[in-house]
Amino acid sequence: DIQMTQSPSSLSASVGDRVTITCRASQGISNDLAWFQQKPGKAPRALIYAASSLQSGVPSKFSGSGSGTEFTLTISSLQPEDFATYYCQQYKSYPITFGGGTKVEIK
Amino acid sequence: EVQLVESGGGLVQPGGSLRLACAASGFTFSTYWMNWVRQVPGKGLEWVAIIQNDGSNQWYADSVRGRFTISREDSKNSLYLQMNSLRDEDTAVYYCARRGFFDLWGRGTLVTVSS
């Protein structure tokens, strides 16, 4: 199985900050990586697929990069609605696996 | 409106069975691979199973293989998850999600396995 490791597991940031979350795969997954946002009590929301492609309707303040084993999700200017938990996911091979999540909290 | 709506969750005793359903609307369901994903409240996401668009192949997480069966009925735009031999650790919110990279999610249905 491919293990996905996210860092940090949590972070505190202020409105307007630039935030970067890292996801590492235990083996190469090309660019078969997605990112999700989840708020408490809600279903996850798809943000990015193919490592860097923005899902329809997702604002351009979100961006993804990387290939192989190391990936990043960047929020260019954090807004109040962006405080949530973020997950990465690999879909290169089965079982599909998720990172443990990064909780973005208000400083 | 493009959406997925899960149903069928509830309280079931260990060893029991439950069948979840996911109703799709607003898109051509028959052309998409579909998944079930679960989440223990307060914990992370766990992929459960995926079914090919024509239903010819399915893949499962080790934790549910042999107990859960994913299926679909394209004439009803519906996805199913038959869950047998349920265990306490199957307690979770179950989501259906579209495509290998989960571009669309339902709101989820809670399954509680408890005596």
C-alpha cells in the first residue's frame, strides 16, 4: 500500500497569510494526487486533481504542485472560510489512500 | 443540480447487515466510476471500495473485502454498498464519491454498529 504523509498535522495562521501544506507518498505516484477541504460536520470538498489542476468552481487562491513523491497545497491568502482540515489522496493504485489531514486553525 | 445523496444508514448490531444507497442526479451516472469512502467521526478519511463505470470490476479495502459488496444500477442512477458481518469498527459516516479522484461527494449517511 502507498502511505501518504501530510505535514504539518496542524497549523495556526492569520487571515491574509500564505499557507503551504506538504504531502509525501511512500512511493512514486506520478501526478495522481488530489486535495480536499473539509469543514466540521460537512462532506469533503474537492479542490485539486492531477496534483495541480483546479476543480471547477474552486478559487484560484488554491494551488497545487509536485510530482512523484512530494506535493504541496498552497493557499495564497488565507480567508476566514478557509479554516478547515485539508487531506491529500493518491489514486495511482489500490488501495486508494489518504493523508492523515492538516487542520488549519485561526491564530 | 449535480448531486449525490446517500441513504440507508442507521443502528445495527455487530454481525448484522445493512445496505446503503447513493442516488445520483444531474450527470450521466453510467459513464463514471464510483466509490464509497468512510470516516469515523473526528477521524480521517478511509476509502472503502470502487466500481468501474460498466460494473465489470470492483476493488476493496482490505478491511472490508469479503464482507462488503459494491454494486450499481445504472437504470436507477444508483450506487449501493451491501455490508455484512458488521463490526464495531465499521461505525462511520459513509460517503459516495465520483471518479478516482473524488470530484463530487454526497453528504454522507451514518452507520452505527453497536449492541
